Amino acid sequence: MIIEPRIRGFICLTTHPKGCEQNVINQINYVKSKNNPSGTKKALIIGASTGFGLSSRITSAFGSGAATVGVYFEKPPAPGKPASAGWYNTAAFETQAHEAGLYAKSINGDAFSDEIKQKTIDLIKADLGQVDLVIYSLASPRRTNPKTGITHTSVLKPIGESFTNKTVDFHTGVVSEISINQATDEEIANTVAVMGGEDWQFWINDLKAAGVLADGALTIAYSYIGPSVTEKVYRKGTIGRAKDHLEATAKQISEQLKDINGKALVSVNKALVTQASSAIPVIPLYISLLYKIMKAEGTQEGCIEQIQRLFEQRLLTGGTIPTDAEGRVRVDDWEMNPEVQAQIAKLWPQATTETLPDLGDLKGYRTDFLNLFGFDVPGINYQEDVNEMVEIPGLV
Ligand code: NAD
Ligand code: NA
């Protein structure tokens, strides 16, 4: 079929298999072009099909030569209906990994469930014995807690008071004011239940009890802090509470893994265009200003540049892993550079529908958004007929 983007608000209803494949190949080539530390031999990546999780899988495999098990929740294709992007990304990754002689298998299903955790443990036991790295990179608007059966839905709201600020519709370029009411206590608790550390803790409990964590195993989850302009809706809002919980969970898991010389850490990553971040108010305006500044400075990074740097310069140096005062690994250092943030603070009040095309990088935002779904990728002929019925070679 010939596939064109069909955009509805914050999502694109279609995806392009060849564009997704090319994105993965580009990430693999980037990793191969760098100096990569060895260290990871067998990695489990939870949330392995898009964003930071996909880049973590690629860096483990093509940087360290690791065997990888990926867990994700993606929609398979049907005739005339393309799969979700993570499906095609995973198909491309596993094809490339197998060609390179690397073990790569995956499980498609709800990572929050006990069933998928058990399936993953069975696969690790049968094929790898143990894993030495566990990446936890889920982003989801809801979670069913397997112990209670309750389904929690997250919200993106401020806490304590309502909040008004500017945002941009990145499709139309229209800058407008939005107001968001403060979250209720129940909404805060539900957001923490979805995006906090409880499920990460459940995974580690089960993996450890099953004996599939190697001596010295490392587990990493991803967090975000960001600037003062987004603070009320992000770090001091409901999602920030969930990130506080995730960061506290890292400390708890580290205690729990002491007897096997293991460790849990949170890495604070930079703001990037993903499906999740596009839906957060104010963030798209911030990202479009940030991209312009960082590109001009030569410090702009995508998911793969962030994760390759995280592995090479933070996690796998062979020395002590550097952290901030709260024990977090930081690869948001270039974003949070005071000079970069001073420019954001100066540009923020000036940004309007008329000025933003000059002040910010709306074009780069839109390209990155389309790229998530395999569109607007250089070198792809979008007039060409493509097979949407792609299979994932390592799918269990
Ligand atoms: P993403 O949407 O690109 O990836 C989410 C992954 O989770 C996908 O592989 C998806 O299949 C999987 N997933 C979602 N629900 C699932 C379920 N129920 N079962 C199994 N798999 C499921 O998101 P991302 O932006 O890469 O986010 C990953 C982490 O990084 C999140 O914790 C996020 O908060 C954090 N982070 C994101 C940014 C950013 O700017 N995007 C910045 C810093 C940190
Ligand atoms: Na991810």
C-alpha cells in the first residue's frame, strides 16, 4: 500500500514501515560510529519499542554487543492498516540484530500485568539464564495494578493552584494561553500509580525472586526535571509527583539488590519530541525554543545521542557512576545549562504566533513528530508501494 500521514491532534493514525526501519538503521549506524564501552552482556528492556527504551536496546546491542529481550505494547498490522510505529521499529531492530549475530527476542503485551512479567522471566530462564541490565522505560496514560485489579488513569495537571501559561499547537503554529485546573488528591494518586515506581518495583521483585538478575545487575529508569516555565505543569505537577516516587523507588531497589551487588538508578534525560511529550501542554512551545538554541550551539541530541552518551560517559565507564546530590544520573546537563535556560527565559515572553517561526524551531518539532511515525525520513520514497504486513522476527 501507499501510506500517507493522517494526523489527529497529538497522534498520527498511520505509520510507514520503511521510514521506521530507516530510523532504526540510522540509530544503529550512530551507535556504531562511537566509542562504546563493553559491559552489558544481557539486557532486558521494558518499553523497548520507541523513544528512550528503543535507543537503550540499540545501544546495548550495537554498542556493547549484548543479547536483548524487549517488552512493549504495540499494535500489529492488518491488511490495509499499518501497525503502530513500535511494531515496525522492533521488526527492523531484530532483523538487524539477527543479521549481526546478536540474540534478540521480544514480548508484546501489557508490561504492568503479572502474566507478561512471568512470560519474560520464562524467556530469560530458557534462553539467557540471567540479565545484567534492566531498563525500565514505560510511558503510558493508564495502568491496571495486577494486585488490586484497579485501572488508574494519569492526568497532567498542576498541584495546589490552577495554572495559566502559553502553549503552541505545533501543527498550526498558533500560540495561545491555556489554563489548567489543579488536580484532586485522587488524580495525583492515580498519576503516581501509573508513572511512579510501583510497577518497576514489582518487576524487580519478580526478577529477583526468580533468580534471573545477575550478580552486579544494574537497573535504570528515566526521569525528567525541566525548566521553571514548565515546572507547575511538569515537575511540580502530577507527573512530577510520579517522578518523585520513581526516584524514591530507585533508592529502595538499590537496598533490595545489595546482596547481589546490584544497583538501581534514575537517569534524568533531556526534553525530546515523543508521542508522550507532544500531549503535555506548554512543553511543545518550550521544546521548539530549546531545539533552536541547542541546534545553534551544536549541543542538540535525540534519544540515541542521549542514551549512547549515558552508557559511554556515565553508566559503563568502569569507574563510579557520577550522580547529582539526589543520587540521580544527569544527561539533561546540556539542556539545563544556565546559559541555555537564560535564553529560554528571555525568549519566552516574546513568543507569539507571529514571532515563533523565527524564535523557535517549529519546523524541527514537526519533522521530529512525523519521524516518530516513519514519515518525512530522508531517503524514503513515500510514493512507493510498501508491505504493511511486516513480522517481528524475534517475537515470542
Ligand atoms: P515512548 O512513548 O516513546 O515509549 C514508551 C514505551 O513503553 C514503548 O515501547 C511502549 O510500547 C511501551 N509501553 C507503554 N505502555 C505499555 C504497557 N502497558 N506494556 C508494555 N509496554 C508499554 O516514551 P519515552 O518518551 O521514551 O518515555 C520513556 C521514559 O522516559 C518515561 O519514563 C518518560 O517519562 C521518560 N522521559 C521522557 C522524556 C521526553 O522528553 N520524552 C524526557 C525525559 C524522560
Ligand atoms: Na521508551
